[in-house]
Amino acid sequence: MQKESSTHFGFDEIPASEKQGRVADVFDSVASKYDLMNNVLSFGVHHLWKRFTLELCGLRPGHQVLDLAGGTGDLAIKQASKVGESGQVYLADINAAMLQHGRDRVIDKGLVNRITAIQCNAEILPFADNSLDCITIAFGLRNVTDKEKALASMQRVLKPGGRLCVLEFSRPICEPLEKAYDFYSFKILPQLGEWITQDRDSYQYLAESIRMHPDQESLKQMMLDAGGFDEVEVHNLSGGIVALHRAFKY
């Protein structure tokens, strides 16, 4: 009998088949206060990171855009204003609780004609080959079980010339910042999670999952290895605490 492959859930090594369920439990737990915690934990800077990502998407009226792991709809709502009435944004997330919050925001803003909510797995995207102008995934790739499979799936559905923008926590580029960030991540962040959401474990997982995620150069190579991308740019934000990888499909 073939041994089941393994993966990481934070610092723990687990059977790959278990990760999706465990990640789902984390986001089911934090969904109702996800936006609040983003603002608190990043001191509001995540809005600037997403604004920079939006600028590099190069969106125009009529574009077809997929925002993967889109959660509560922050990026998708901004993308909708760029693609206009002739375009379409797909707000996708594997987690039903997160997607419901995003869909509620879309309805509140009167954007149901421009934004379609889809529950799907990034590893098996339900879109035709060469059908999308842009894909974004913000703070979601590290939670995907098979990142290589997901990147290949994204490459498949992008049009030639289309862009993939991966915004994700990464590695600080200077040692003093790295030490301060480690202290914040493992001492402060879980405590804030316990105070605000009564869920320390989910934010302990957040800190650990960031450390286990590939660094800037490793992720760049993973994207090139997915095939079909002839260029990958890396933009370090906030000293490398976050990095934006932008790839172009040839």
C-alpha cells in the first residue's frame, strides 16, 4: 500500500488529506471577526498592501478577474470598480463561512451583477483554459494543501498575457526586523487572538503557517516551475514582512 503524502499544518506534519479540514476549522472559527483582526494585527496596513496589489493587476473595463481565497471581498469589491459593468469578478473561497461574509458585503454594495461568489478549491479551478485576464490570491496560498497544483491550475485558466498576483506573508529582509517580527508573531499575535476572538489556537496557527511558507525566492521558483510563466517579479512590502509576486503567462 502506498504511503499517504504529508504536509504541514503550522509546525505540525500531518497527512495531506487532513489539511483542508483543519484549515476550514480555523476559518470557520474566525470568519465573523476576520476583518476586525486584519485591521488590528496589521495596524490597518493590509489596506495599503492590497491597494498596491490592485495597481499591479493592470485591470481595465471588460476584464475577467478571479480573486482566490477572497474571503470577505476586500479585493474583489475594489476590482469590480476597475473592470466596470462590462467586466466580471469572481470572488472565490473554499470556506463557506468566509464566502458568506464576502457575498453579504457584495450585496450591501449593490455589486451582485459584477461580482459572482464561487466556493471552489484553488487546486481544481472550475474555469475554462485561457479564460481569465487576472488572478489574485491574498494571504491564501500558504493555506493551500498542494501549492504546486494550485499554481498550475491558475496558470491553466489565465489567458496568454494574463497576470497572477500572489500577496502573501514572507521573510523580513533585515535581521533586526525579523527578530521583532518573531516576537510579535509568537507572543503578541496569539494573545490578541485570544482576547478578541477567544481563539488563541487559530492565531498560533497563523504565526506558524507564515514561518512554514516559502520565502520570496522559493515562491518565485515555484511559480516558474508551474510552467507557462515567463516572468515573475517580487516586490517586498513593509520590509519583506509581506511580498507581492506578479507573474505573466506567455
